Amino acid sequence: MPALGYHHWPSDIPAPDPREDGWPSFVLVRIPAIRRNPEGKCELRRVIARILESWKGGSLALSETCCGPVTSELIQGRPVFISIAYCDDNEEAWLGIGLGVRIGMDAVSLFEFPEWEAVADLYLGKATRQTLQKARHPFREFALAWAAFEAALKCAQMRLAEGTHPPQANIQTVIVKNTVLAVASPTVSESRLLKD
């Protein structure tokens, strides 16, 4: 599995990643000083449009859905899938763009909050919570599990709800400073279903 890398906005404008090794083609971008508020959301949409327009070589239309921004336009003959995550504790947003592959991405701050065990019980299940509590660094393991869970939900285009279980997905994680980042893409069998 290739290492999970990312770009820094605005100094590092990413180029599309035309992978030839069988792994999904996607790019990740860290956007500092963005918060989950109306101004931050507008700025993030401007960043998305600038990146995609630079890839396309012209203007591109974005529209909003309950799962975030989307475009029906193709880049390099492939559909574009967009996933975003806000990490408010670190005042940053993360952007994932998949070319020809649906992705989901989530970012979780490593600043512990007291209710994490209750959240784990409600969404990840009691058995998972008990396993996490036994870990050497329980909250760190929770953050990794939560980011993977949310990324898989986003990849499957499912909303967060108690008792929701996303389908199995390929998950890649990395810790960047105080943020856990997870990216989910469909499994090989799921990818085949998307193409058929």
C-alpha cells in the first residue's frame, strides 16, 4: 500500500495523481485557518474550485448535496469525487479529491474530550470501546478508529447515525501533528460493482 501523503494549500497546489499501480487515484490537501462556519465553508469551496479548474484547464460547476460539494464534470475522462473534513481544534480543513474512485475522508483532533467512551459505545459498539480502553493509548486508538469509521461512512455516502455500519472499505491512516487523517476507498469487489 502506498504511503498516504498530502499537499499544503496554498503553497503546494496538487496535480492529479494518475496512478498505475492499482491503488486509488486521489489527492489530499491540508488547508490551514479554516473553521466550520459559513465563511470557512465558502473559502473551502473556492479552494476546491481553484484546484479542479487548474486540472480541467477551465471553469467548472460545483453544486451542493447533503454530503458536501459535487461536480458532474469529468477530469481526464474520469468522474470527480470530493470529500471534506474540518478539524476545528486545529483550525484546519482537509480536502480529498478522488479521480475515478469514490473516496471518503475524515480528520480527528488528538485533543482528548471526556465523552469519547460514550461516543465509542453509541457508534462503534461496546466491544470496540472495551478494546480501545485496554490499549496503551486509548484516546489515540479511538481517534484512529473514529476517523476510519467516518471515512468509510463518507465513502459509502452514508450519514452518521447510531447503529449505522458502513460497508467494508480500504482504509489508510496517517497522523499529521495533532490530527488523525483517514481515507477510505471501495474494496476491490465494491469497485467492480461501481464500474459494472
